[in-house]
Amino acid sequence: MTQGQFLKALEIISSHYSSQITINQPVNDFVGDLGTKKWTIHINKCVPAVIKQLIADGFILSMGEHGLSVDFIG
């Protein structure tokens, strides 16, 4: 995700105080451009309204070993 997409996703997720997330989780112990050109969010816990709003705003969610991964598809 770009910085703008990342901030939009955070805005949606943070509107529900019970959400638990991991930001910029390294992939295969590799950081790369995380936090400078690329940002990642993994949702560990959230209410269904967060998922519904993310999808409505063009985000795609996929389950992985670190939780529900958020990405933007437009």
C-alpha cells in the first residue's frame, strides 16, 4: 500500500477502539521498503464493521499467518 492508502485504512480501523493490528510486519524476516515506500497492516482482532468498511472502500483482505492482511485494489 502507498502512504495515502495506509492512512485511509488506519482511519477506518481506528474508528473502532477494540481493533488490534500489527503495522509493518516483516515478510520472511525481510523489511525492505517497509515504512518508507511500502506499508502493511495485519488485523489481529476487529469488529465486522471494520471489514465491511475496508471492502467498501476498495481494500482487499486475505488471511495469513500474521492475521488478516489489508491491501488496496482500488
